[in-house]
Amino acid sequence: MTDSHTQEGNELVSRIEARAMTIFQFTQNAAEKRDNVAGFRRFSTLVDDFHQAAELAEGRLTVLKTGRRDELRRYVTQIRGKILKIEIDITGSYLEGLIEAQAPLPFGSREFFSSRLKRLGELAKLLSDGPEADGSTGQIVSHMREMLQILLNRAPEFEVFERDSNYRPLARSAPGPKTRGGMRGGSGPAVARTVPVQANDLPPVIRLEHRDDWGRVFLAKGSFELVTKVCRVKNISLDQIAGKLGITRVSLTLILNGQDPIARNTLDVLHRALNGVQE
């Protein structure tokens, strides 16, 4: 048992080292210009995934029966500290580059910057509680927050809009026979009619497809469309769904579009809300 646990511990640390090396190589790539949202998003995803994997590894190392358990945990903590410094430096570099570039920001950047603002709050706590915290911590966080706010003010509106609850797609009238000139005949102009969404258009039990990425759950593409369809049928809003989950409308939108992970217990609550199960 001890030998197998030792091997598992070594494998966990090797995976963390590999993820850390990927981040380091990304930051050393001269082709990656730090003046675009796409690059910033790629870097942030690498860092977020690393910290999530490191947390899982530390938790698993706690229960492994191996004499190297404490040594391996300290080593993972050291790696996390180094990645944290890289995250702070490179994030600041991206923020400065985006502001200086003055280039139009793509749709979806507002949601992304909102998620980075939330991450900045986590960084502030880590910086203030960490062993290497100094008097410059508050200034660093304040400056980064100011830059993020500037970018948020410049970012376009949300990429995904929720349609009005009374919206119904318009159905085209059947085309008439073609006339000699190639035009279609008919008794008059086409009259659009609304096609209501029926309850029988939905599956009996709503289950959102998802994938597991190192312990984090991401919803599949198409989840937003399915959930908004359920909302129209049941006459509820995304705001009400978000309220049941205890999150904001923006956070729910990011989750439904597969951009942010969702906790397993929160996914259970979401499924109960969509299927009309009372809490």
C-alpha cells in the first residue's frame, strides 16, 4: 500500500510540474504579444487550471500513506508560490498592454474581465496572507483593479443576450409557385406568425451535458440555448435561476456558455430548478 501511495504521490507532483512548465513556456514565448484579449484568456486558463489541479493534489497528498507526503506537499506549495508570482506579473503586463494598445475589444471581453476582477479579489487575499506579503501588496492590487475597471468600461456589452420572455421566432409562410419572371406568386404579402415553444418540445427530464476537467465541471456548448428555452416554457428568467444558485446573472451566463466551471452541488441545484423540483 505504501509503495503504491508513494508512486501516486510522485505522479501527482509530476503533473503539477508539467502544468507549471507549460505556464512558464507560455510566458517565454516571444510570439505571444501581451496586447490582446485572446492571449490573456489563454494565460488565465492555464493559471486557473494549474491552481485547481494543485489544490486537488495537495488534498490527495494529505491522505496518502507515504513517508514523503509532507515533503511532496511542501514542494507543491513552493511551485504554487512561484506560479502565483508569475500570475501577478504577467496579468499586470497584459492589463498594461491592452490599455496602451487602445485596440477595439472583442465581444465577450466584458464577461472575461469580470471574471478576472473576481480573481483579483482572491489574489488580494493570497498576497495579504502570504509569508512574503509586504507594504506594496495594497498598491499592486489597487493598480490592477484600476486597470481592469478601465478595460471593463471600454469593453462591449455582453456577448449573449437573453431574449424577452414574450419573444417567439417568426415562421416563414410557405412559398407560392414561381411565376415566369422567377418571382413566387401568392395571394399577398407573407404574414409572419409566432410559433410558441411548447412543453413537449423539451425532454422529460432536463440534464445538461458536461465534462470533468481535473475535478472542475464545465457545461457543454448549447447549455445556454437549452436553459433559455426552458425559461420561456416555464415563464421564468435567468435572473431567477441565478438567484436559486446564489450567483449573479453574469456568472450564470459564463457557466452556461462553458467559460466558467460549476460546482457539482450547484449543478444539482440547477437541474432541480430546471425540472421544477422544489427545494
